[in-house]
Amino acid sequence: MDSGDRWYLLAITIFSVLAFMPWARTVEVGGMALFGWLMAILMIFSPAIALAQLFIRRKRGENSGS
């Protein structure tokens, strides 16, 4: 596994653990629970970062999968 992939998985895992902490459900930001904001951020940025990594790797010619 590439180093960038490991860092990506680690960051997503840590972010997910923080998002599912009990305090994230009680804190409100902008009239919505912090949990909702964190889930929205996770749903948007997680695939966007993965796609960016894929395109960068393909541009460099490092795509070993195909």
C-alpha cells in the first residue's frame, strides 16, 4: 500500500471516530448538530480527495492497478 493511501485511510478513520463521538451530537452549529456537519464534510471531501489522489497518480504514471 502506498504511503499516501495509508495517510488517507488514517485521516478518514480519525475523522470518522471524532464525528461519531457523543459530544458531536449535542453541539449545535448553525442550527444543526455538529454530527450532521461532520458527516456532510466526510461525504464530500472523502471521495473528492480519493479522486484527486487517483488523478495525480495517473498523471505521474504510477497507477499499478491497470
